[in-house]
Amino acid sequence: TTKGRSATAADSVWGVVVGVLSTSQCFMPAPSRPAQKLAHQDDVLAMAVSSDQRKIAAGGEDQALVVWDLSAMEKLFELKLRHTLAAVTFGSNKSQHLVACAFGTQVALVDTSTQQETGRIQVAGTPLSLAVSTTPFEVLAVGTSASSVMLLSLEENLAPLATLKTGGHVHSLHFSPTANFLVAGGGIDDKCGLMTHKADISGTQAVVWQL
């Protein structure tokens, strides 16, 4: 891992832009605090904000997970992945210090308080999307290119819980606030690996599970 301050806007054209809203009712940047740029080395494809609003986790084509201090606008640490970061999410409640990231054919769990990886698991296909439930216990859902959603335990360092089957790639996942429902959206690639032309329209769908 590496530490350091954020680069200036002139140093990179890639990054995360952070703006502070003046009020909860008015979606305008606060005049006294203009938007700031947290520079990355390449395109940022995924990012998440911790539930306590203290950290940002981001990454993408730079093949690294970068965790930023949201108050100080400084880089806390960087974890090299050697693969493009596809998705990232923080835990919630008692696991808000944990961040899960999907890359290559793996999902890793990182403790932001110790800056150490605490778990890693190989998934079938490529991990494409992540979501975390908040009640009654914290579960990480991983959408994959293998027509499945893996359910992993955050409390037990990504121990497998169950696998849900879908009709195609899972590009989007979301738990309902009470975790009674998990919703997945995606489709099926054609022979050229494209999502724009479907021979079988039934593969393009949203799937809902009641948990």
C-alpha cells in the first residue's frame, strides 16, 4: 500500500470530483467550498462513500483501490490490484470500515482502519456489480458474468452463503432498505461479446428475489 496527498487538477485528467452541498434542500455547490478533485492515474469506473461519510473508495483503469479521507481530501492508502476495478462498496453499520472491491475474477475485502486485506474469494466468471444488505446481518451480493449472484458474509470475511441463478450477466444489484428484496439487472452477450444486439430478448431482464 502507498500513502500520500491528492494530486492537483493539473497533474491528471482522471479523478473524483467532490462538491459540498449548501443545504439538504438545494442541490448546489456551497460557494465557500468549491468542488475538489482527487486525482487518479486513469479513468475512475467505480466509487463508494462510507456510511459515516468519512471515506471515499474509488478506482478503475488505474488497477488500484484508492481510499480517500473525505474531510481532509487526502489519500489514506492505495492497494494495487493488477486488474481493472469493476465495482466497489462499503459495508454499513458495524462493518462501515470494510470496503469490498471486484476485479479480474476476484472479490477482495479490505479493512480501511488497518489498511489490510482481510479476505479474498474467486468467483465464477467476472464480478460486475456489488451490493450490501444492512439488516438483519450484513451480506455482500456479487453479480457476475456467469449468470449468477453470489451471496457472501461480510462478518465472516467473504464466507459463501448462497448462489442465485439469473438469465445472463448481472450489471446492477440493489438491496431494498429492509433487505427483504434483492434486485438484479443485466442481459446476455451475443457471440461477438456485445450487449447491443440480442438474438434472445428473454435474456435482457430485471430479476427480483424475496429474501
